[in-house]
Amino acid sequence: MTIGMRSATSIFPVARSLAQERHELIVSEVRTRGSVRVTELATLLDVSDMTIRRDLDVLDEAGALVKVHGGAKISTDHAADQPSFDAKSNTQTAEKQAIARAAAEFVRGGATIGLMAGTTTWRLAGELAAIPNLTVVTNSMRVAEVFNEFWRADRNIILTGGVRTPSDALVGPIAATALAALHVDTLFIGVHGMSERAGFTTPNILESDTNRAFIQASGRKIVLADHSKWGVTGLSSFANLSDADVLITDDKLSADAAAVLSKQIPDVRQVSGS
């Protein structure tokens, strides 16, 4: 009786190829940073730009990321995808900073304002840090951290409670209940996406409920959204385009998108992010 030899692959796991290892590292880097350039990945992985481009083609086709000119960014194809705060904070940084500077012009000392969670409203907090006698209501842990770092005795920070999301927002019934008892003069709104059909959206249902409570507690409503948010639809809508009094975006927004938004929003401002 002859006993056949067992295949080595039935005993030992198949070793990962170098390409698979690169793909895992690339996806990890993109998810951590939000976006990354081909040259940066080539340096990090010690391979050629051409190799990285081929890797990005494969990963883009698989839906793991989105290949863009010169690099890759996180995928936003799924309505419930919710990138981390750190991932989002590394995308469209120049545009977000320009939008934050323009938004700061709406704030004067003595005002009571609301800052919803988001990486652009977080940058706005930095622009407002030196303004005296502000009362700030926020559901963003990161926004509260900025004001705590640049402490002023004449400033009041009201941080709602709630459940923490991957983007470091505090959401849910506790946050909504706290907001129901408050009123702010001007609310600065961060969004995950905006479109003609869905309006302003977020991938988190609890955050959507909290955002609605914030809007109900506010007077003037100013949306801060860079051009990459147009055409993105999150899982849950929390406001119509027409609910905004002002939209501040950047000059990379297409003329067609600006025209659609201008029909719904009284004041649409495009600032240079260069």
C-alpha cells in the first residue's frame, strides 16, 4: 500500500506575496492619512512610481481606495463609510483653511456661536481662538480641545455629552437633549456630503439626529464644505440645501455645482484654497 505525500500547502499557510504586503500597507496609509501621493508611497515602500501606480490600479478596481491624479484617497462610495477624524483632517487642507478664514469673518466678540463637528469647523476654531468674550456650543471633542489649548478667561465652552463617533463627534439623545435647551446666534455646519437630491448628509444616523437638533437651536446657518463634498451622499440627510443661509466653499467647485447650490442657498461664497 502506497501512502501519498501530503502537499506542503496543506500543512503550511501560503506566504503573502510582496504585492499583497504592499497593498495592505498602501490601504493602511491612505485610511490613516485620508490621501497620499504616489511619490510618498514609492519612497515609503522603496519601489518605483510605476509599481505604485499599478498597485493603485488594482486597489481602485477592488474598491479599497480611489485613485486620483498623482495619488489616492479614501473611498467614499459607501453611504455608511465613516472615516476617522485624522484621516479626514489630511484631505483638502489648503481649501479647508481658506474656508475657515472666510468663516471667521462672520464672528465678532460677544457672540454666541455653534460649531458642529468636522475638520473644517475644527480649523475654524483655531481662527477664532483669539476673539474675546465668545460663548461656543459644540459637539466636537477636537473643537473643544482647540479652545482649551488657547484658553481665555472671557470665553465659555459648552460641550454636549453623547456617544463618540469615529470623527470625534458627540451624538445621540444626550447631545440632542442638551441642544434643545440652548440657542446660538450663528451655527457653523460641517458636512460629510452634499447633493441636489439628498441635501446635506452624514454617514451616521445618530449624528444626523444631533445635527438636526443643532440646526433647530440656531439662527443663521453657515455651511463649510470644500469642493470634494459635492456629489457625496452619506447614509442620512439632516438638512436641505435651502436650509443654509450661507455656504462657504472653495474655487475648485465646478460651475455647474455652484449654479445648483446658488438656486437653493442665498449666499454662496467661493474662496481660493491655493
